[in-house]
Amino acid sequence: MTSKDSEIRKEQGIRVFVDAHVHIHDCFGLQEFFDAAARNFAFLSSNAASTTFHRYVLCLTETNRANKFEELSRQADDNSEDMRTDESIWSFKHGGSHTCLIAAHPVLGQIEIVAGRQIVTKEKLEILALGLVETLEDGLAASDVVKLVIKSGAIPVLPWGFGKWLGRRRRAVRNLIDEFGDGRLYLGDNSGRPAFMADPAEFALARRLGMRVLPGTDPLPFTSECDKAGSFGFYVDGVADSEDVWTGLRTMLQQGNGDLHYYGSLESPLRFLRNQVAMQYVTRVANRREAI
């Protein structure tokens, strides 16, 4: 990068592509996961005509039973633990803050990895905490979880999930929108939502109130989902260029600045039905194991 490029990036900011709902499941090969994410981001950014400089961000949303961010942080502490294949190497380094890591590849470029948590509330809703390293206890009231995430400085997101915004939980969702409709809470969409399904009514309600929707892939725990990261999300222009772009992006989101542009496709009907059947099987097996 030339000094002129650096001046332009500093003056105009950069375009940041974000997948705001990412799981790195144990069944995923890390090499394949980051290869796919890099290619997905590169494909999408090449189709978004712009002379703006690009950066790519994956926001982890880990349960209390997972901590891939800590695992990758240990690899960043010891760069000799690169992931090697015959064709490529991914290495990791710490970003400009404790919430970020940088995955670097000699050909495919860099991806910023942002720490984050997924908390199950008393109402059986999920709240995402983008930019949070520490764990939060499951089982707390949804309103209290959102307040704790806001207090931590992270971004709270209430993600859509199939069947999770129905019945009693739908009233809980509406209550959260009423309470935090001033922009402190975000709703989340994900690529697993079937293309034949209309947008949830809550999305339109939230937007009328000035709330924003942050999309992400939300990969399921199947090897067939390993290539999804980076393929569904949003991009925003004018983000401050720095060692980690999450700091500038988080500030823009919290202040309500910058237009969000969505990218990617929703799930095909066949793959959606297949995944739902598979998830029902996985859930039943897990419940049986817990009962033993």
C-alpha cells in the first residue's frame, strides 16, 4: 500500500463487510472454515462496485460451552502453531484491542475476528453480545441481559430464529423492542431463514422505531455448513481505518451513523427443510444424553 493509499484510507474511511452471527463448530476444519470465509467475502466485495478499500469482519457468537476465540488467541500467542496445508497457511495475531484477532493468509488476505457471546435468557430467547470476551450467565431475564451487554460496551443483538419468536416468546420480543427501541438493541437476521418466508413483522416495527437489523450466517453444527461464514451480512462505508476496524465500526453502530447495506441470499427451501430435520435429531440425541 502506497503512502497515497494510506492518506485516502485515513481521510475517507473504508468499506467493512461484516458477518454478525458466526459459530466455529468443533466439526469444522479451521483451515477450510477461513478459506471459505475469505472467498465468500472476496466474491461479494468484487460484486459491490466501489473504489473503496475493503476489510472483512467475522463476529463470533459463542455459547458458554464454546470458546474458539480463546483457542485462537493462544495460537496468536505462539505463531509457530500456524495451520498448515500443502497449499496455504493461516496465522493469527492479536488486533488493536483485546476483543479482536486477525487471521492472515499469504494469498487470501486478512479477516478480523471479533469476540462475542450468545446468551440464553429466562424466556428461552437468545441475545448476542458482539465484542464481549467474558461469559454471561444463561437464564437471566432478557431485559437484564440486554442491560448487562450495553453496560459492557458490547453490541446487543436479538436474533431471529425459526420458531423462537412465536407464542409467549413473541410477546417477550415485542417487550424488548418497546423497552430498547431507542436504538440500544439491534435485531438479527440470518441466512438460515428460508427464502419463501416473509420478513418477520418485528423487523418492520423495529425499523419504524429507528432500530437496525444486523444479519449474519449463524452456521449450524454440520460439516456442510463449514463454508457459510462471510456469505451473508452487511457492509458499511466510512469506517475509520485502524489496526482493528471493530472499534470504529462499533462506535458508528452505537451512534447510529452510517448506512447499512445488506448482502447474501436466504436459505433454499430444500436445504432449510433438511437442516431443520437434522437439528431436531441433534436436539433429541443431546436431550437423551443429558437424561442419562
